[in-house]
Amino acid sequence: MAKDSNGAANSLQSILYERGSLRLLDQRKLPLESVYLDIKDASDGWSAIRDMVVRGAPAIAIAAALALAVEVHNLDFAGTPGDAASFLVKKLEYLVSSRPTAVNLSDAATKLQKLVLKTAETASEPKPVFQAYIDAAEAMLSDDVAANKAIGSHGARFLQGQIEGSERLCVLTHCNTGSLATAGYGTALGVIRSLHAEGVLEKAFCTETRPFNQGSRLTAFELVHDRIPATLIADSAVAALMKSRQVDAVIVGADRVAANGDTANKIGTYNLALCAKHHGVQFYVAAPITSIDLSLSSGQQIIIEERSSKELLHSDGGLGKQVAASGIAVWNPAFDVTPADLITAIITEKGVITKGVDDAFDIKGFIQKSL
Ligand code: MRU
């Protein structure tokens, strides 16, 4: 189990924040060591996101917002309120450049940019602009936990109603969508937590999630930590597992959901969805509304991040020794897009989005109704 090397609570909390101070759990060191890194400004935040100290769509948005909140809390700024707003707008643009696929980061940045520009219009000094920014960034932390708990309970209720014949459910998940990928509790893993809390989870299966091993490194750690009955499988064992009829449902998170329901998530998610379709297994996406990008009509428009060849050439997602021949070409997309027609339903904090009679999601209509 993880040992704490620098005095922080030994927990699943990836983001430790109090005003003026941000510490991020270095997820590359889990499950054997629990080390928190001090994040002092936007530049530290950018590197922590790019280098996978913190990862998971909601967690990177919140970590980015809070890294800048720490920087401005400690800043001695000379300038007008408009200068303060421009300073924040530019820093947020820079933070968004750290990783491209998850929409939560750019969604958070856009909301914060609008807020500071509006605050600057009526402010007589820079301080209220920075204060409005800090307050809004801090609210993102608490709002995310509340959203995840709501996703968990909507999802658990919906899954129990959908899947007949099994008193207790076996659920397969991919990547890490738990406390470590969010401000707490998790999205897809939050639904698994809720199913377990309600006594209806027989077992969770988690994939290793090559090449970076978010499943074996992080999800297995969370499941063991919470004493949830669980089994780790190789990514390549998914089809065989489904054929053995041991899975009632697949539930995954999302990095960006297009208006038609096409969903970008960790590489390998599309494989799971294809296997699920073939074996008649329900396939669910669990994500907060902030993961939905209504500006994109389909998943074809989603930018997929490609990561370093080192993640494949070296063991342990690039952190270990070399295991493949130098000189081999590598293609390493971090995400793939699962088409909406392979997705049964999308579980959000506002409820579950199902398909209409036309067999399509009306995500825009759902969001408008839920406002
Ligand atoms: O590359 P990562 O580890 O940031 O990818 C994470 C995922 O793909 C998650 O499934 C997604 O961000 C949802 S996290 C609640």
C-alpha cells in the first residue's frame, strides 16, 4: 500500500488545496509511493498536467484553475483591472495548451475568462478581479465532487433498472475515472462505488489500460483501497471475458462528448465498445456536463492527443526500462472515439441521457431541459 513520503494524508486525494497552496499527488509513483508535489504557479501546473502527475479530464481542469489561483493569490500586481483580466486570460490560454483532448480544461478556462473580463468592467482596482477568479476556481473543486456523487447515484439506479436477470452486477471499466481523476469520488468509478455501496455490485473488472497503465496503477489501487471486489485484466482479455458472460455492463468515462454522443476517451475504449456490441453487453459513458462539447457535431472533429513513443518503447508506460527495439516507429494516440451508435446511454449529474425513437441522443435538448 502507498507510503506517504512527505507528510500528507495517505488517501486517494489527488488535489490538496487551501487558499494560496496547491499540492498534487504524483500519480506516476502510485501505487507504491504517495508523494505530493508543490504547485506554485501556472507553469508548475502546466508541467504537472503535461507530464501526467495529474490526469483525468475533470482533475486536470481543476488543477489548472487552482495552479493559477495560487499564483495570483501570492502576486504583487501593478496595473489596471483590465490588465489583471488580460493577465489571467493569457495564463489560462497557456494552461489549455498542456493537453488538447479533454474539453473540461478549455470549458473551465472559457468560463473563468468570461468571469474575469466581466469583473474587470466594473472593478476600480485589480484585486476584485483576482478575487473573483480565485473564488470561481475554488468552487470548481467542490462542484466536481457534488457532480460525481450525483452521477454515481443516477448511474447506479439506472443500471439496476436496465439489466434484468442479475441480482448483483459485474461491471467492466477502463482507464482511471475515480477519485484520482476528479476532485473526488469519480465518474464511471463513482457509479461502481455507488453500486457497491447499495450492495448490488458482484464485482468490478478493470483493464490495465496500456500503455500508461492507469487501470493497473490507479483504478486497481482505488478498488483495493475501498475494498470493492475487483479483478484486474489485460486489455487483450476483454473479448474473452465478455464471451465468458461474466460482464453485465461496461462503464467508462469521457474526455470529450460531441453533440451527437460520439465520445473520446482513453485509447482502447472503442475496442471495448465493439466487443460489447458483439456480445450484447450494455455500454455506458459516465461524465459530467462539463465533458460535453456541443460545438462539435461529431467525434470526427475531436483532436486526439498523441503522446511520446517512450510510453511504448519503455516498460511501465515509459517510466521503466527499454523493452522495444530502438528504431521501431511508434504510433501512440492517447484517446480514441467511440461512435454514439455503440453507446447505450450517457450518465450525467443531471440524469441519464438515453436515445430517442430515432435511435439518436438529443444531448442539446437534454441539457436545455436540465438547466
Ligand atoms: O490520459 P488520461 O489518464 O488523462 O486519460 C483519462 C481518461 O481517459 C479518463 O477516462 C477520462 O479523462 C475521464 S476521468 C473522469
